[in-house]
Amino acid sequence: MAISAFAVPLKKAKLTVAGFEGTTTLENFPVLVRISETSIEGFNYSDCAEGGEDLSFALEDGSPLPYEIDTWNDKGESLVWVKLPALSSADHSFYMKWKDSQATENDPTDVWSDEYIGVWHMGGFNADNAVTDATGNGFNAKATSASISTAEGLCKVGAAVKNGEVTSSSSGGGLKVSDYESRYSGSGVSFTCSAWIRLPENADKTVNHMIFDKKLANGASWDAVPGWFVQVLGKGLLKQGISLKSFAFPRRVTRCWIKRQAI
């Protein structure tokens, strides 16, 4: 991302996203903006309101862009998701403004309004011991075990959720989301599920570790239609299964973070 800074007191910077290698234009695409005093010339956290409340984003014609502050860290790097109306093979520019007393009202859930069922940033737990769903759809992911905790500074993007029992043969805990099929038909509908995952080197190699698991309301496991799963095998290989069919990916997830999508 290229950045052009403006002189104080304007307090804004031009951000440019390089085009991607694709033939299709992506519409309403959330872009991650990494903000720090070293990455944006002229930017200083001391100029901003607490928590980045006076931050805003806009297109070159002044049209406001929806954004969500994932992480605000006035001692280092902050992460903000900004929804661009279109992203293609061409470069796309927009503006970040701070110390903006004229900032328009922003609804962070608008960033994920384009067919996202659930988005979880893993930055912490709410009063119900759940990770809040950023889409506003209410599919908060509740911790099922006391071994589940957040881990700052470990993930590629923001924070992570760590299972303290992953090194044992115990099934451990996880995050449980209420059945979304009460609102969205899951049978026969295509969808994508993605996450950054990492298995520690000292994890038990004799068991498989579940990453995603869709069980049915009647208690049936993934191998009943329309159940599905994504798991890490004991050897560190990823495995995916959808209704009685499963296959492994030739990529290990120990020692490093990788992003995995299941479609």
C-alpha cells in the first residue's frame, strides 16, 4: 500500500491499494489498513482522540467509507478494516483522516454487510465470555472451556484465541456459535469459511485437532448432510470433510501461521 502524507493541519493521508492479479472486480471488499507513526508520514497518535474516535475514511470524491477499528494501539500498530466499493487489477486510492471533528457517523457493521454471516477478530471476550460477531448478526462465539484465552502479538492479523489444552489428548474446548441455519439456509448453499491457524510444535501428534466443525441440531456429526469440518491431523496436515467425503491438504500448519479457506 502506497501512502502520500499531507501537511499539518490538514491531518489526512492518501492510501493506495495495489490492484490484484484477477479478472473479476471485487465489490464491497474489506481492506485491512495498518496504521502506525512509522508507516504513515505525519501521523501521530497524540493528534487523535482516544480510541481513534475522530478517525474517518473517504474516497477521493469525498464519499465516506465504512470502517471498523479492529485494534487501536497508540503505542504501536493499529488495525482498521475499510470497505472499498470496488477492487480490481488497477490501483485504488482513498483517504484516511484523523483529528476530524466533521467525521460523518459510521456504523462498523457496514464493513461486513455484503453476505458475511459471521466475522470474529479474537481481540477479547465480552461479558458473556464470547467473542463478539463483528457483522452485527449476533452470532457471538462463546468459549466452551476455561482453557480458551486470547493471545496478543501471536497472529498475522490482530489477536488470536488459544486453546490451552491443545498439547494434550483431551478434546479441550473451543468457540461455539449458535445455529445460523435458523436465519440462513445451510443445505445446498455455497459458502466460504476462512481463518488464520497455527498448531504449536508441542501439540499432541496422536490426535486430530478440530478447527471448524458444523454439527447438526439433532446432535449428528459432520458426516451427516449438511455437516462439515476442517481439522489439523496429528502430523500437522490440514483435512477437510463435507458430508461423508474428506480429503487432506499437502500443507503443514506447525511452526507457522497460514490462512486456510474451506469452500
